[in-house]
Amino acid sequence: MELLARRITERNGDYAEITGGRDIGRILRIPDEIEGLPVCSVAGHAFERNQMIEEVILPDSLLQVGGFAFYGCGKLRKISLSDHTEGWGNGVLRLCDSLSHVEFRVLRERYGILRDLLAGTDCRLYVKIVRDTEETELYFPAYVRGFDEDTFARAIHSWIEGAGYAYREAVERKGVNMRTYDSLFARARSAGTESSARVALSRLMYPEALRMEMKTEYERWLRENSEDVLRLLLGERSMEARERVFFLAGNGLLTPEAADAGALIASGMRDGELTALLMSCGTMGRAVGEEPDSDLFDLGDL
């Protein structure tokens, strides 16, 4: 990989701006410095429509990302940056349809850049917030924004569908308002199983500032909808989804019927460990006093 850069001279000193690159592979890692100059900027349109990049890692030295820097990078699925970055141009991640994960490193407790990033993307996103050794994960559902023209009134009316826009508003300049975030769960429920499941699981697995009443509500919803949630997760066939299945099982959030149905799916996937776990949950969840069948796995065997 060869990065292209130019020297920028300002009153406070010189720095390097990344303008593009050659032979970019799956992972684009922008360095802290080039030829002794700190890398403080990625130029607008620098990597526009690159169809190789799957992950972008931006350094803590970066101050500015120019407009449309990663526009149309169709395979980009993850971007990592810190709150040291202050400028975020228009359309930086527009048409990055595979984007699903953001890692945000907190150095100065400034969340403005994360707010700007989220405002510029309408796709569903997992955001991992990293402070020193602590991590918090939040899920932001997708949303759709549209416009209708009222020719009679000579006016344009905008509309928004989906819970994602409201969830993004919970990110404030100095942090994420967790109370506001949790209060939006009714909207996630109205958006369907996918949004509800991902929001609830992320909050329970990373329970920063999670109030007891919301913990109870998230758990209740997951238990009541555990069969649909399991089908959703098992259908992904990813390590992250697998971890969430283990979390559900380990925290008693699966009904016996859901566990039995999930075991059949896992068996068809030829995942022996997951099949054993779900079979065990189904057996132990049956009527009190009923002994599990001897030919089924037990959690202690895992």
C-alpha cells in the first residue's frame, strides 16, 4: 500500500494531508505521521469509490476528514477514529452500504465528531465506545428520510421513518444521554424484532448507566420474543451473533420452546457446541421436577 500525501503549511506549523493511495488493500490504516510530519487531515474525495477497503483506522493525530473522503466505498464495514478529530465533512460515509461498525476512542470526552458521523449515515450501526480499558456498545437502528412536494402550497415537506434518527439524537456533544437512549425502546419495538433485539442485547451486554427498570424491560422483551431473536441471530452465522446467543442462554433469556427451535437450526448448521447449549436450555426449562433426558447434553459438559 502506498499512501499519497501533501505538505500543508499553516501559521502553527506544517502537517501532512492524505490525498489518496495506490494498491490499497482490505484494511486502510492511516499513520500518525509521514516523513516526520504529523498526519492531521484526510482530503476530500481521497478514497472515493474504492471497492477494496473493508476497514479504515484513523489515527489520534487526525483533526479533519474532508467531504466525501470515503464516499461510495461499497465494501467498507468498519471505521475507527478518536474524539481528537474535530472536523467531519459532508458525505464522508455516504453510499457506504456495508458499513455496520464504528469504534470511537474517547480521549477528551468530546462526542461531537461521533454525533456528526451518525448524522451523516442512515444505515444501522453498532458503535463501540472505548475509554482506556472500558468498552460500551450501543446499537443505532437504520432510518429513512424522504421529501414530499406540495405543489399547491409550493412547499417541500420532509419525513422520517424508522427509529434510527431519534436514537442518534441521544448522542450529545459531551456524551451519550443513556436515559434518553433507553427511553426510546418503544420506538425500537415498533420498528420490529431486529432493532429491538440489537438494542436490548447491546445494553444488557454493556450495561453502562443502565437503570434497573430498563434492565428488567429489556430482559422481559428478549425472553418473550426469544424464538424470533434466536432465528435472527442464528441466521447471521457470525461470531458476534454467536456470542449473543451464548449471552441469552447464560442469562436465562430463552424459553424452552425457543431453545428447542434454535437447537434444530444450530444442528443444521453443524455447530455442535451451540446445539448442545440450546438443547440443554430446552431441557432444563421444562416443567419443574422433570428430569432432563439422559441422552441430551448438560451445560456442565460444555
